[in-house]
Amino acid sequence: MTFKAKKEKLQEIYERFERDAHEFKKDAICKIGCTYCCTDVGNVDIITLEGIIISERVNSLLQPLKREVKKKIAQNKLEKEQAKIARCPFLKEDDTCLIYDIRPFSCRKLYSIRECRGRGPTVHRQATELAKKAVREMQRLDDTGYSGHISFILYLLDRPGFRKLYLSGGFDPARIAKFGKTHRLVINRLAT
């Protein structure tokens, strides 16, 4: 499957989840500026395919903003390695998302029907099951990739050897085994 076809299939998975979860999410109290999931939850996981899409966006930014975003991604990676709760590197100062239109599934699936502060989001069990199903489908789609925290996947994709191998459809987990283990990355083809 071509990379373009994979991106289209990923979009279909996103859209199907939104349709299937609509009844549950319609009473969500989430709104622009509500950032609990972006700051206090601090766990934005992605698949490598989503990482490529995000990486392309970052690399298309004008230089001052691109440099600032890459610095925030590196800071996020360092904080996550120290087991700290880390603010999403794509959360802007005005509490809006720099990549909202291409945000990863881990952000798309989140909502809450009650105030989150102090207790986390309240979601329907059925929506959680729909999300798990979508993640498995995404991992099958991205079978030569990995799943893990956003800054860890973006770090790998900044490595030219890894990026080239991934984009060519290659698969060599041994190449990143040490990093993968220490950063709790999941090999997608083994997760499904």
C-alpha cells in the first residue's frame, strides 16, 4: 500500500470512529482552551504513520516557529524520560493546538462528560471500546511502524536512517531495540 493510500485509510479510521462515537461524545463538555488532556494527562501516543504526518507539518513551518516547536518536542521527550507529566509540545500559549487538524487519534478519542480537573476525563465504556478497536486497526495499517509517546516517535523520525527505512516499507526492530525498550515503544505488527 502506498504512503498516500495509508494516509487516506488512516483518515477513514478517524472518520469512522467519529461517526460511531458521536452519540457518546455529543454531551462532551470539552471546548477550545480546555487543556487538561494536553497538560495533566500528559500521554499523547501516536503510531509512526501519524508521526510522519506531524513531522511533515513541523518541517513545513517557517524557521523561527519550526525551531521553537522542535525545541518543545525535545523538552517533552526529556520530561517524559524523567517520568514527568509533560505539556504537549503542540499546545500553543493561547491553549489551542498547533496541529489540531492533523492531531493524532489519542487526542481525537478523548472527551469528557464531566469537568476533568482533579479526576481526569469521564468517558463512556462503549466509546473506549470503539477507540481500542480503532487503535488495533491503525496498528495493522502501520504494520512496519511503532506506537508510543509522540515525542519518542518524532525523535525516531528525525533520524534519517530510521525515517528512510520506514518510508521504504522496511522493518528492522533490532535497529531501535534499545531505544524501543527503554521508551516502551510497541511494535505494531506484534500488537494486533
